[in-house]
Amino acid sequence: MNPFPVYGFPPDKWQQRERARKLSWLSIGLLSSAAVLMAFTVGQSQSMKTAWISDVLSIVPPVALLAAMRFELRAPTERFPYGYTRAISISFLITAGVLTLFGVTLLTDAAMKLVRGERPPIGTVVLFGRQIWSGWLMIAALAYSLSCGLVIGRLKQPVAYALLDRALSADAKMNADEWMSEGVAILGLLLVGYGWWWGDAVSAAIISVNIIRDGWDSVQRVLADLMDEAPNVLEEQRLEDLPQRVCAAAKAYDWVRDAAVRLREHGRLITGEVFVVPGDEANLVERIERASRELATIDWRLHALTVMPVTSLDTERAPGS
């Protein structure tokens, strides 16, 4: 039995992982095109500028995820004996940090423009020989960006659920929420068009708050992962019943008198220990090795599950017992 097994996805999950990779590239392509289109129409509108930066920021998660995918399946080394599976958590942390930092900066900028009473100069342009209000071009660019975000978010969500991938789920949610950012920016431009100058800065502030919210949610999730939190139901704060299921399976062995389980999320994987009190110590090493292999089949995310024989358990404090 290899004491340091290399992790591999089951065939059906591998297909979903490859789909997640393709969707990440599609995200980069579509969101980059939206960001370029908005860059040509941004003008002096604060809400337009904030929405454009939001689009640029939304490219960071798929880039970080693609980078993490290049590392997560590498074999353990002497320096990293647990492998590189937490590369996904690092990509999550990068995304959360970038979102929060830029969100706070943009919110401050919008607030200062409101305080100073700055009025956005949105003029006119000549298009196909006709003079039109620049705001209509901005609204068209925002509508395209909104459509890209909604499509990508909806495509990613089922893949995130199939892989139970928190980083991909957060990315999908951020893409799907683009309709709020772009929708608010469109509303702000229309308010400016009707003479309500403050609509631009207010809509920019609302978009900034949405960016900060996404960033803070991601920060909380990645910190919980780095703190070795027990497995949670995706997009919920409720704990999974996986430790109880593993514990029940361990207790079902005729040579086990009692058992307790401690599991933690490790990037996409779940690792941990199963503490067993042997009732029969005959062929104990072989039984433990077999139990380690069999218990790891309960859920595809279980990896390098350690079965540890002990003389007794603290039943009041043992997790998953």
C-alpha cells in the first residue's frame, strides 16, 4: 500500500474537471471581449468605469483556477508531502483578495465623487452619419457584458455542483451576479440622461458594494478551508454528514469495537483520520490497510484516509462518533 498516494479524479469527475477547464477559457474569452467593448465606451461615467473594472476583475478567477489546475494533481514531494491539492484554495484566496481590495477602492472613489458633486460629462457621438447620445453605446456594451456573465454563470453552476467545487461555485456566482452590476450601471446612466447627475456615482457605489460582498464571501470560505474546516454542503454553512457515514461504516467491521472520524476539506479533496478501537487485534495491519482502502470509496473526494488504532476514545469530544 502506497503511504503517499497520488490523487486522481474518477472518470466521470475527470470529464467534469475538463469541462470546468474549457468553461474557464470560455469565460476569459467572453469576459475579455466584454471588457474591451466597455473600454471603448467608458467615457467619463463613474458607474461605467466601475462596471468595466468589475468585468476585468471577473477574469481573475478563471485565470487563477487554470493556474491551480496545473499544480493540484502533481505528486507529493519531500517538501510538500501532502501534494499540491490546496493550489485550488490559493487561487480562491487570490480571487478574494483582489475583489475585496478593488471593491473598497472603487467604493471610496464613488463616495468622493458624490461628496464633491461631480457631474459626469456624457456627450454625443456621430455614428453612421447620425448624432446619438454616448450613453446608448455604453448601455449596449453593458447589455452585452450582462449577457456574457449570465451565460457563463449558468454553464458553470452545474459543473461546480458535480465537483462540489467551492472556488468554481464562487466564480459562477460572481458571473451570474453580473446582471446586478450591469443593470445598476444601466439605471445610473439613464438617470444621468434624465438630469439626475447623482445617479452615476450612486450606481457605481452599489456596484462596488456588490464587488466587496463577493470578495468577503470568498475570503470567509477560503479562510475556513485553510483552517481545516469540516466538509460543508456547497454554498451553505451546514456540515455534511460524511463523517457520520464513514464512522458508521468503520463501526460495521466485526473487528472494530468503537470508532470516531475527523475529516477536513483540503482544496477539492477531503482528508482525515479514522480512529478505531480494535475488538480483535488478529491481522490488525492487514485489516487497517483494507479498511483504509474501502472507507475511501464512500465518497470520491476522500483521499489518503488514515485509519489509526487506539486503545480508547474520548466519547464526549470525539468528532464524527
